[in-house]
Amino acid sequence: MPKIDEILMLLKNNKWHDLKEITEKVEVSIDKLEHILSFLSEYDFIQLGLNQKKVKLKPHLFKFLTEIQQLEKVTSING
């Protein structure tokens, strides 16, 4: 799974996540993480906390990912 997907999966609980936590759980370097977060921030997918040390999904992306997850569950049940 691409690192950006792993990061989004980690963030989909809609809580603030410390950058150190993300680097450890996703097993990505801080440089690569900052590059990915820069991309996500540029396209308004994430919120950066104070001093850019914490991150969480923007409400519209959280809603989108939640709806996709629910749709995937329905699709898998209906086969």
C-alpha cells in the first residue's frame, strides 16, 4: 500500500496525530512525511496544528472517506 494511503488510513479516525506517531506507525521518514503532508495541505485535505507538529483530516475529506468506506461495506455484502 502506498505511504499516502497508509497515512490517510491512520488519519481517518478524525483525531489529531503527532508527526512522530505517524512516522513510527507508517514507517516513513520525517522528510517523506513532510513531503506527503505538504501535498495534502496544498490540496486542502488536512489541517496542520500548532507549529505544524500535529495533523488531522479536514472535515470534507473525513466525510468523503467515511462515505466511501460505508459504500464499500454495502458493495461487499451485496457481492
